Amino acid sequence: MRRLAASLGLFTLLSASPSSAEIVAARYADPTTRYAHGVLGDAIEYGTLELTLDDGRTLRLILPESRVFEDTAPRLADVDGDGHPEVVVVETDSARGARLAIYGETGLQLATPFIGTRFRWLAPAAIADLDGDGAVELAYVEKPHLAKTLRVWRVSPAGFRPVATLAGVSNHRIGDPEISGGLRECGNGPEMIVASGDWTSVMAVTLANDALTARRLGDLVDADSFAAAMDCKM
């Protein structure tokens, strides 16, 4: 992602100037109650993304007061194929809702558009080459409690490109502290594990030819149903 322009306007960088050091860990810090949504079960979100580099430095990326990290945990992934991990997060604006954002050691690298409305959220579902074309896709369920729409974006030198959408699925219920399902590989290529929109079925979703296809795996009873699907037992 180093070939994409960085934006430094969204945070304060408290460290020496960034170098070629690699990110080895990330966590959220500075808990805050300034965004009273509570979608993850409490009123606490985070104002800072803390990055640990392999040279021992720590970078603190501090959001403005109008934004928070509304998320379970930051995710390390090499999204541009350069061999170095970036950090994928859910970042929320107090007026425009959530977006999926990618940060590097130089700051914000890339982001999807904000949903557009306050108190509207998204739940990440996958970060992988979902269709075997060599490019990384990022997937999330937009408004998993309302619209229940799976969206897939592809990373390119020009930025995020929308690839496909699928309505009628979810991976989070209001108040749950965790996001359900995830990405599995059971010998037939990557599959995203989600719930049906009514939370009665476990579904596997695949991407091919820029289209999403869902198939039912079995009944959704509880968290063990997701665990069985992720373990290729369903």
C-alpha cells in the first residue's frame, strides 16, 4: 500500500518519522464514550490506533473528536501484495457512520466510503484473494442489523473498486461483542461464513466472475454452529 498516497489529516502521529520498519502488532487505545452507539454491547469505542513496529517503535494514530474506531480489534493483513502487513479497521464518523479503512506506518492508506448516516455500522467478513485472480478483496456486511448486505471490494493501484454485493445475510447481532463467522478454506477455495438474514441458517458465500453465490450449510442454533462451519464440519 506504500504506492498509494497517505493522508495525514485524520490523526496526530506521536513518534519519530516513519521508516521502512514493518508493522508487527496493532491494538486500539484511548477508550471513549463520545459516540453513543453501543452496537458491540457497551458504550465504549476507541480514539487511537497503536502500531508496534519491528524496530521497537510504537506509533499512535489519533482520530479527531468526530471519529472513533468502532470495532472488535484491528486486523493485520498484506492487502496490496507487497509482502508487508497493513492494518484493517472499522472507523466511524459521528455524522456519516462507518467505513472500512486501511492504515500503514505512514497513516491512512485507503478507505471505502462512509455509509453516510450516523449510527450505521459494518462488520468485516474477509480479507483474502477470494476468487484466485491474484488481487486481494475485502468483504464486510453493511448494516448487518438492517440492510444485511455483503459487499466485496478489490484493492488496486487506483484504490478500492466495488466488485459484488449480496443481500439477505448477516454476521452480527446488536449487542454481541464479537463478529460471527469468517473466512474458511475447506478444499474448494475461500468461503465466507455468514448467517442468513433471519439468523436461522449458516451460509457459505463464494466469489467468482465478480458475482457472489450463497449456499446453505445447515441450521444456525448458536455459536457452535459457526464453529462447526469454520472447522469444515458443516
